[in-house]
Amino acid sequence: MRILIVGNLGYVGPVVVQHLRSQFPRAELIGFDTGLFAHCLTGTGQLPEIALNAQYYGDIREFPPSLLRGVDAVVQLAAISNDPMGNRFETVTDEINRAASIGLAELARDAGVGAFVLASSCSVYGFSEGGARTELDAVNPLTAYARSKIATEAALHGANSGGMIVTCLRFATACGMSPRLRLDLVLNDFVAAAVGTGQITVLSDGTPWRPLIDVADMARAIEWAIGRNPDHGGRFLCVNTGGAACNYRVSELAEAVAEELPGVSVSINHAAPPDKRSYQVDFSLFRQLAPAHQPVVSLQESIRRLKQGLADMAFAERDFRGSRFIRLNVLDEHIRARRLTPNLRWVVP
């Protein structure tokens, strides 16, 4: 089996690569990434990509079709991956997250690839009331990132995929430890604040809902999607990806972190205006289709792994939100140093 992982040098990619290598020891694993965050290694003694057979560098906006020869499955992780980056680079977000993803799927189809897996997002639900959202409910994308994901899903659904099985995994909000840790995610932020300052400050009123999934469980879901039989969901499938117990209010996440790190205080801004990004998600379809690949990492275990990972890094940054642990800061530094253009293309020396 030959598997191509596009966008493998980010937060989720190293965990996916490690998991796929453990599950498919004889597979040929190939990485392709532009390398924007390749240097942001955290808490690891070796390069995660040693588990690959080959690593290629390039911009997904000019993806080389030759890399798809003989590929059985494509995992598309490449994206401008959160709301602050999407707001700053809205045009680029559309170019990479939507247009380039669709182009990659078309190239994969033409090359005879058997499976195409898109890392989508539950953020497409935006703000929703009236209970947990299913795949049949209306979406309400509030940000450039969410709009790019729902537009890509729609295009893939309407496209002629030939013999290719397409799976769009609408992931809950990512969390957990990774060799390229991000701290611009809600749970990761809370754990870092607890470790670095002894205090968690919730900027909202704490009431918004967030579903969570650990990166290790994201990797298990991707493994399932790679081998998914079309009898389980059809040739095109869009599925909410997370666990039945993973919907939490932001205040509950802060309290859960404080319980795992005794002595940490929690401050909630009850006077804050409502955060419109609030949604609960129904994951029953994923449970029905993928019973052997359900999330197994609990919220408490995610927190413990983050705590241990930060300890292994000797993490003590009080001002981590101004550091390279925040992806937008990395892009800004690249641009200031004139390594990147404003449309996020490398400046060739």
C-alpha cells in the first residue's frame, strides 16, 4: 500500500504518520508539505518523519501530479488551520483549503487513487442552538476557515470522483500532545496557561460549546477512512468525527484542567460578549460506521499527556501566546524576515 499524506509537517501530521506506520508497517508512506512549520518541533528527541519512506517539499497550490503515481490513498491535511490565520490570510485560506484541495482530489482521481480523505471540521456548524448537530442539519460557517471547509465538502460531493472513495472527516476541535505542538487550541492553551502561570483565564463567559478530539484519535479515524468500504457510508461520505461524550462547555474544559493540575486557579470573564462560535455535535453516524475506531483518549488523558509533554520540554513560558507555539506568530515572523511573501509563498534566495 502507498499512502500520501499532504500537509504532514504540521500539528496533526506527525501523529498521523506515526500511527499509520504502526498500523501498516510495510506501507510506503510519503509526505508532502510546504514546510512552514517544519522547524516547530516540541518535546521530541528525533524527527517524526523518519517513519516516512520519502518526504517532498512544495506548495499544494502547484502540486506535482507525478507524486500520485501508484498511490492508493491520499490524506489531505494541508490547510491554513485556524480562525486567526484565516482572518489574516483570507484569500490564501480559500486558495489552499478549498481550491487546492479540490485540485488535489481531481488529480488523485485521474491518477486512479482509491481513497481520498479530507480533514474537515465541525466548525462548519458555527453557531447552533437546539441540540447536537447531525450531518443532515444546516451549517453556519462564521469564519474563513469554516467557509473553506464547507465549500470543499460541497465541491467534492458534486464532483465526479470516478472510482475513488471520498471521506470528509468533520473533526471536533483538535487537542493533545504532538511532536509539533500548537498552543492556539482551546484545551492546549488552558494546559499551557496552567503550567506556565498557574492560572487559566477564560476570555469568554465560558458558556460556548466545543467538541474535542485528541490528535491520537484523529489518526485512528484517518486510518479507518483510508480503508473504508463504500458499503459503509457510500462512495462519498461526510461524517462528524468525534466521540459521544466529547461535547464540553469552555468553562468545563478550564475546570477539568484545574482538577488535573492542583493549585491552578480559573478566572472567567462573565461580562464578556457572547462567543458566537458555539455548537454541540452528534457523532452517532461515526459510531455506527466505525465502531472499531472510536475515540479512546479521554479528556483527562489528553490533559495528562499535554502536562507530561510540557514537562518534558521544561516548558515555563508565561507569555507563550507571543511565541512560536502560536501558528500565526510563526507566519508573521517568516514574513517579517522576508522568507515568505504576504500570500505565503517562500521567497527563493
